[in-house]
Amino acid sequence: MINVTRATDWLVHAKRLRKEQLCKLAQTGALVGRISHLAHMLQCERGASNIWLCSQGALYAPECKASRALVDEQLLAFRQALGSPEAASAALCERVARALDELEQLPALREGIISRSLPAADAMAHYSRALRHLLSIVPLLNDSIDDPQIAGRFVALYSLMQGKELVGQERALGAIGFTQGFFSDEMRQSLVDRIDGQQACFEVFLSLTPLELQTHFTLSMPGIETEQLRRQACTRQPAADKGVLALHWFSLQTGRLEQLRSQEEQLIADLMLAVDELITRADEHPLQTALADEPLAHYPARPLLPLVRQQAQEIEQLSRQLASMRDTLEERKIIDKAKSVLMTHQQMSEEQAWCRLRKMAMDKNQRMVDIARALLTVKALWQVTPKE
């Protein structure tokens, strides 16, 4: 005989834990929304600052001022949404700390931009690093999700956010090149890398997003004019036109970013709606009914084993995708550490250190992260005296 009292106690506890998990997930969705808003405003400030710096302060002064105010507004909302660190994991606390540390350097970055003492490429690197740390928070927010459909929505959203950031970086790089009337080989390779990276992110997004949520995505795809400007940037030098092409490029890519921003909002709203439905459903289930339920009764026409296998495959696929994204983030951390070594010991800028690592990887036909690991391994053996 089943001890009904004991079974009921266990079920009550299970329902309470489930409700707590869902409520925490709802808070997570709200935080993702704040991260999305802040990232978008930082992308706007980065792009406007690049054009302003490359035009020697002749273009986009009002846009720079407005974007800074909007970033500050969203940064305050983000801090308020973070809540207390007590309930967070150590890894999540670490990611948040790094992001906040980068964001706390915004005033100094802006001073360098306003005084025009900072090159546009360096300013872009600072903004991109802050955005990278900010977005790296998102994958760690879904560690407690055990529902495949919710997890799938989360991965799709993160993939879209990553792709959107690569579009923002493409916009910023193009703004620099078209404003100054020159694209170096390194800038061209960087553009190609950003374009290829977008495609990979958007493929994951489309594979996990229901068709009804993909309807507006085609509006964010690059049009004919954008593709023409891409080819010009990657194959020949633009003519000196006092920033006309730069503004046109910026306008086209801004349109793409706004469409992607709208898609992000739609995905976040869908995620929150799905979580709310689960919370409502959890409240509606009476205890005795839940105890009396026969699990197989929910699947009268289908054997249980195929269902279990299907669910296991879905979870395994999502786990692989999450693991792949986390591996990518870890590889970036390793590369950043290796860049820091080169910057410290060789007095290189961040861009120079990146180019050096990439050249070493190309010369040895190895991945950049493998070169970075090797560099960090032998770091203790180096007897290099930093240049004066």
C-alpha cells in the first residue's frame, strides 16, 4: 500500500520546487530583456562613436550624446534587474562581475572619445569587449531549465542575440572604413569573419524557432545595397566622399539591427508567455488528481519508449548546442588572456595582439585558441623584459 500522506507530502514539495523554479525563470526572462535593451543601446553608442571619431568630430555629435544618455538609462535598469547575488551560481556571479567591471569603464572610454585621444578601432574594441561580457551572462541563466521547449527557446534567443552583435560589429567596422576612406586587409578579414559568424548564429536560431516567430526575420537579412557595399569594402577602396557612403552604410545596417531588435523582443515575449503558461498550469493541477494520474494515459496512442527516446534526443541536442556555445565563450577567454600576455610583454595594442595570434595560427595551420593555449603554457618560461 502507498502511504498517501507521505506521497502527498512529496508531491506538495515537488510542486513548490517547480513553482519556485518557474518563478525564477520568469525573473531570468526579465533580466534577459534588460540585457537585450542595454546591449542594443551600447551597439548604437559604439556605431555613432566610430563615425564621430573617424570624421574628426564632424558627424554624429547629437547621436553620440543621445546614445550615451540611453545607455546610462538602460544600465541603471540592468543593475536594478540583477537582484541579489546570493541565489546565483559562482560562474554566473563571475560573468556578472566581469560585465559590470567593463561597464564601469564607460566614463573613461567616453572621455577618450570626446577628447578624440582614442582611435576609432580602439574605441570599438572597448565597446565590443563590454558587449561580449554582457552577452556572456545569458547562457548561464538557463542552467536550471529542464523543459526542452523552454530550453530551445532560450538557445534560439541567445543565438539571435549573438548574431545581432556580429551585425553591430560589422556596422561599426564598415563605419570606420567608409568614413576614413580606407579598408586594411585586417579590416576586410574582420568583416568576412563577422559575416560568416552571423550566418552560423542565425542558422541555430532558425532551427529552434517556430515558423510563426520567423515571419519578420527576412526583413533583417542584408539587402542588395548592403551586399554591394560589402563587396566594395572587401574588394576595393572607397572613394573620398566626406562620409556619404559611411552614413548610407550605417543607415542600412541600423535598419537591420532594428529589425533584429524587434525579433528579440518577440522571442523574449514568447519565452515569458510560455513560462507564465507553465506557472498557471502548475497552479491548476490539484494534488489528488496529480497522484491519481496514470502517466501512460497521456499517450494512449503512442508507445512510451519512442516518446522517451524523442525527449532524450531533444535534450541531448540542446545540451550539445549549449555546450558548444559555452566552449566558444571559454575559447574567447583563453584568446583574451593570450592577447593580454602579448599586450603586456610586447607593448602591443589589442588589435595588434589579435592580428599576431591570427597570423601565428595561419602560419602553423592551427586554430587560434590552440595557439593561445600554447602561448599561455609557456608564459612562465618567458624571460622577456617589457619594452620601456
